[in-house]
Amino acid sequence: MNEEVKNSCVSASDFVRVDRGMDSDVIARPSISYWKDVWRRLKTDKVAIICMVYLLIVIAMAVLAPLLSQYSYDSTNLSHLNEGPSAAHWFGTDQAGRDLWARIWVGARISLLIGFGGAVVPMIVGTLIGGISGYFGGWVDMVIMRIIDVGACIPDLVYITLIMLFLGAGPGSIVIAIAISGWMGTARSVRGRMLQFKNREFVLASRTLGGSGLHQIFSSILPNILGQQVVSLTSMIPAAIFMEAYLSFIGLGVASPMTSWGQLAQTGQKVFRQYPYQLFIPGVIISVTILAFYLFGNSLRDAMDPHLRN
């Protein structure tokens, strides 16, 4: 028995030293921040880059093109009524002889302003209310959620139509109308995420150290749901642009001589059979811009998903 034990003993000569060099403990991949990693993954997506470049071009044209155009968006010329696209008027003229190139890009200012305002304002309001509801709970949560339940029973179009009739046509009225009807969905989403995070260890640590409720919401919880809200924002912007186009199309949006993409489409559909370019051009720009926002949002969602990190 002792001999078997002796034969089974392991000695130092049975091991071979492996020398991996001085760089064996060096991390092969450098550590980068979350947002830098998101950008690293996003810029490898060709669809995202194409959409981002297109949107930047549209924003730049909305800012610069009206300033560089020799025509004013609201100046009429009765000798150039309903002219097709030409070297003098790249997008043609409308029923009042106004240059459609200048009107398209002035309309882009209004539509993009409404798109961003109609997305950012309800996002901020919904995030604040949803965060308070989910964190404090109790009667606060009950009151807020019952208000949202009642408000969600009424279609958004009813809110927006009544508000537009009360406040009148204009970009500010449209943003207010979209914000009043759009914050409830964001509040519900943020409340659910708040309930998920408020009992995590890092929140309990902040509470133990004496952090106030608002401090825990803004410093510990909201940064962890910011990524999801950014992705939601990219889908709310085109929704607001489409809503502006719809309101202008039914006559509740921006009033002439001020213009927007929806107002141009509404004007163009009246003479669509005789002059199809007056509807086709703003319609294509609206469609492509909305599609670019949605595709960029999908790519951004994938880039911010930690499960897809490689």
C-alpha cells in the first residue's frame, strides 16, 4: 500500500514551466466608455451611416438653403405660375408662382422643429412623471397611473384636434398638442424601468449614504435608462413629423404663407392631376426622412444593446 502511494506522488519534475513573457497580463482590448463603444459599433453599420449623413444634409439644407436662395419662400410671381422643375426653379413653382425649392427648405425648418420639439418635450415630461411615479409608489403612483389610464382611453387625434382648434394653427400649437398627448406612453415606460431599478444594489447604496429621492432618481436610476429613452426618441421624432404633415394636410397645421412639408403636400394634392411634382416632391422628402429616422433608430438600438456586444 505504501508503495502504491509512493508511486502515485507527484514531484516537481513532473511539471514544466511555461514562460509566457512579460506581456501575459496585458489586456489585449483597451477599456472604452459605454458611449464610445456605441459609436464604435454604430459606425460599422452602413445603413446607420447613410441615414445619419442624409439627416445631417437635410438639417444643413434647412438652415442654409433659404439663406442662399435668390427667391423668397413667400414672394409671389404671377408670370411664373405652376412652372415645372427647371434651371431657374429647381423644384418648380406653385400656384402663386413661389419657388418650391425655397419653400421646401423653409418647410423643413418648421417640420424638423416640430419633430424635435414634439419628441423632446413629451419625452422630458413623461420621464419626470414616470420616474416620480415608479420611485415613490404608493398613492403617488396610484394617482398618476389612474390619470394616465383615463387619458389613454381618449385617442390622441381628439386631443390634438381640440387643442389646435383652441390655440389656432402654428408650430408652437402643434408642439403643445403633441406633447399633451404623447407624454403618457413615455411615463408608463419609464415607470416600468424605475420599478426594475429602484431596488438594485447601487440605488440602495445611494439611499444608505443619505441620498435624497430626487438624487437617487437623477443620479443613479435615470442614467441607466437613458439609452432606451434615446432610442425611443428616434422613433418619436418621425412620428411628430408625420403628425404635423397630417394636421397640415387636413387644414389644422401651419397656415399659408408660412409653410411646412405637410402644408406643401396639402397644397400639392389640390393640383395633383395637372402638376404632380407639387405633391410628389414634398411627399418623397417626408417619406424618406421618416424612413431614415426609423432605420437610424433601429441601428442605434442594436448598437446600444449590450447583448450584441462583441
